[in-house]
Amino acid sequence: MPTWIFLLMAVIAGFALPTQAAINNKLAVAMQSPVLSALISFTVGTLTLLAYCLVSNVPLRAVFAAKNVSAIAWTGGLLGAYFVTAVILLVPRLGVALTFSLIIAGQMLITLLLDHYGFLGVPVKSINLPRALGALFLIAGVILIRRF
């Protein structure tokens, strides 16, 4: 596969982590337990990996299911499964520094949007010039790491 696909995967992996945190927070509030929220989140990730394993004919033993959660609550596990798998795939191809600098750049971009619009129930914190410059400096750092 071309390197740009892996670069794009790293940026998308950076989008996933803070979004997952906000989604899992919504679940924790509904469940009144952060531990149960994490359990449900990773159960969804397990189901995603189960589907992959079934398509790939990987033998499996059993899967646990959760009840009575909203559809958005299930997506936290999907984001977690993507993040872990993407990092495992990217590090050997891009190196640790480039992989994580792209992930951090993606995190900064999505966190600015999550904060600015109050997505997923996070407190609103508008994008301002210093915050935008901070994100641009991170992107500049990614470019420098990629180039050298």
C-alpha cells in the first residue's frame, strides 16, 4: 500500500481517541460507572474484531454482549478498536515518532472541533487565535518529522 494511506490512517487514529473519550464519558454518566463504561466500550471493540476474525477464519471461543445502551455508546469501542489496530499497523511502516506525531495532530484538530461546538456533551470552548496557532504548530511539527 502507498505510504499516504498509512499517513491518513494515523491522522484518523488521532481523531478517534478524544472522540472516544467523550463518547465513553456519555456512557459512564448513563451507567453511573466509569468501569462499566470501559467494559462496554471494549466489548464493542471485541465485536468489531470478532467480525474481522470470522471473515479471516480466526477461531474464537465466546463473546459477551451488553444491554440497554444507546447507539452512540457503542461507537466508543469502534474507535478504540481502530486506534489500537492502526497503531500496530503504522509503527512498523512509519516509525514511532511520525505515527504518534500524526495521531497527536489529529487529536488536536478534533479536540478543537469537539470543544468549539460542544459535541458529545463536552463544555464549549471556542476556537481562538492562540488555540488555532497551537494546532498549526503541531501540524508544522508533523511536517518536519515526516520530512526529516
